[in-house]
Amino acid sequence: MKKKILVEGMSCGHCVNHVKNALEDLKGVTNVNVDLELKTAVIEASGEVSDGDIKFAIEDAGYEVVGIEEA
């Protein structure tokens, strides 16, 4: 399973790492790639990760989820 998340509020490398770490903590996530310029995060998971869990993790880290789509 692969999903692309559009994230608002990232402005530097520290933000990228904060979002990456928040997503890596989700159960089943095997790979995370965060792109500051594109304002996206792409996750790969061994099983299903709910959009709600993704949104909560990113918003709990202090950023805004604009959209989530299958990648």
C-alpha cells in the first residue's frame, strides 16, 4: 500500500524530519519520503494505514493535511 499526503506548514529540514518521524511511528509503515518543495509525504506500508491515523499523526506533529490519495 502506498499513499501520498499533501502537507501544509513545513518550512525547513526540521519540519521534514518531524513529519517523517511522525509517519514512521505509525504501525505498518515501512518507508516514508517527505519532500519540502512539493509539500508532500509518500508512505509505503505493509498493510492498510487509515487516512484518519495519517491525518492525526501529522496534525499532532503540528502540520496540516490538505489531502491524502493513493499513490
